[in-house]
Amino acid sequence: MNVKNQIILALDVEEKNKAYEILDQTTEYLDTIKIGYPITLALGPSIITSIKEEYDVKIIADFKVADIDATNEKIVKTTLNYGADAIIVHGFTGEDSVLACKNMAEKLDKEIFLLTEMSHPGADKFLKPVSLDIAQMGVDLGIKNYVAPATKIDRLKKIREVVGKDSFIISPGVGFQGGNAKDTLQYSNAAIVGRSIYNASNPKKALEEIIESIKV
Ligand code: NUP
């Protein structure tokens, strides 16, 4: 996946007007939007289709798919058929669950991102001990795209070592959660930013500043 300016907007707003206002202000600089449960549950999954119709963007559905293979397959199929270009899938569920997602996405000519370790402090207890194994499982399954934390650069670096330089990593946690875009992009292909943009008094300016900070 190619991400303009190496920034992905996490559009976790719950009102349609607000979502469109933010997209109007940011899509000059962005071509990849992450849609998660907050906006999808508030507005319905057709918001994915609507955004795709009105903006020239790629959509990554952050549904952290984490069920048995048969259910995962249905979740992935329906989400991608709404127009999402890719879907984020949890890795801790294991090979069969993840493969079901990969196979369905490939059938639809779309992509999955495998979530390895998470950005919040609580992830240290259960996910951290297994995240490198999850990343290795992804490599063994031939997965190209990964999610790894911007808030834990040492972990991000280790995950990069496991998945290799040709894999594509996207990293949440820049801004509000304490991560820094420039440091993150040493090891990651794109930074995911939500609140620091959509809660800013001037989202366009906030985004411009993040893009500038990467260049210096
Ligand atoms: O480990 C993760 N951390 C994380 O914050 C995996 C994620 N998918 N996210 C998501 O990234 C989170 O749900 C939110 O949509 C976004 C970060 O947003 P913000 O902290 O920049 O507002």
C-alpha cells in the first residue's frame, strides 16, 4: 500500500458532519483513512461506501478481527464489500483465524494488516510476550502488512526485524498517545494519527505540522 505523506488519519468521530469536515480539511494531504468501530457503529458500515464515493482515498477498516475462521471470513468479506481496501486482523487468535482473513481478502483482491503488538500500556501484559511470535506467524503465512506501536519504539524496531524491510508496517499512537512521527517512521512505513488531528482546533494546520515534523 502506498500512503501519501506517510500519515493515515484515524477517523474516530461519530457524526457524519464532523467526519466530512475533517476529510474536507485533510484530504489535500492524505489519501489513506482508517475507519474503526466508533464511526461504523455510530453511522453504519455504509459510511465506508459513502466516503469512498466522495473522496479519493483508500480505507483501512480497523475492526481488529478476532474470531474463529468461519466467522472471520464473513466479517472480512462483508467489510471489504462495503468498499474498504484493507482490514486489520488480530494475530493472537492463531493461524487458522488469520488465514481465513488473508484468503478472503485475496479472493476480493484486497489486503489485510496483521496486528502484532498494541500501543497502549495494558498491552504489555498479554500481547507483548507473544507479539514477535505473532509477527513471525505473519511472515510464515506470507502476510505483507502489519500494525505495530508508535509508542514503543524498541518493540516496533524488533517487529521490523522479524517482518523484514520489505513488509509494510503502519503504526498507531503518534500524538495523543505520546508517539512521535519522525522516530516512528525510522522503522514504520506510515504513522496513524487520530485525536491530534480531528480534535485540533485547526485539523489542517495540525496535519501540516506533523508532515513538517517528519521532514526536519
Ligand atoms: O495498538 C493499537 N493502538 C491504537 O491506538 C492499534 C490500533 N488500531 N489503534 C487505533 O489507532 C485506535 O483504535 C485509534 O483508532 C488509533 C489511534 O488514535 P489516536 O490515539 O491517535 O487518537
